[in-house]
Amino acid sequence: MGLLASLLSGFASGETVAAVRRVRTAAIVYALAALAALCGLGFLIGAAYIWAAARYGSFAAALDFGVGFLVIAGLVLLVHRLTSGARARREARRRSADMKAIGITAALAVLPTLLKGKGGLGVILGPAVALAAYAIYRENVKPDDPDAGEGK
């Protein structure tokens, strides 16, 4: 309840409006700085092309710059492809841990209500035995395709 009160008092005092205004101003400043940096990078690339064209000829410079940018694009895609598999596995492990935590929390929240009911302990032991049997089954069954669980 204290968090809600502090949020309401923040709205009432205008702190939230000031914070939003600061964030908006910072976003505009960073966008302008990024735009200026991209323009500067473009001019540097243009200057390098002019220098290479004067030294090696315009055809050779254009060919070299084209090949260079294609190599850079290929390297970026290769690095992304190599890291995406590890990232997908890491996210799957995190999701699995989150789901286990949510399941345990939900089970602990419902436990007192189940114990007070008519079935008592039987209501809890039935699904628990089924879950244990399923876990044992999953552990002992080998998958046909080892890459099936990686999201490829």
C-alpha cells in the first residue's frame, strides 16, 4: 500500500511529469547525437573513398569498398548466428526456472486450502505421484533429434 501511496503522491506533486520531461529531453538529445555521429561516419567513409579513388583509381576504390562492406555484413551475420543459439538456450533455461518458481509458489499457496478440504492428503499425493512419474519418464526417454529442443 505504501508503494501505491508514493506513486499517487508523485503524480500529485508533479514529479512524474518532470521525470517524463527529462526522459523525453534526454531521448531527443541522444537521437540528435546519434544522427550527427552517423553523418560524421558517412563523411569519413566518403573521404576515405575519395582518397582511395585518387590513389588507386575510382573503379578499384569502388570495388574495394563494396567488397569491404560485404565482408563486414557477412561477419555481422556470422557473429549473430553464432550467438543466437547460445542466447536461445539461455532464455529457455531462464523461462524454465521461472516456470518452476511460479509452479512452486502456486503449489505452496494452495497447499493449506487443499489440506483443509475433504480429500486432505490424498488430493495432494495423487498429482505429486503423477508428476514424479512423469519426471522419471522424461529423464529416461532419449530424444530422437538432439537439436529439436534448441528452437532451430
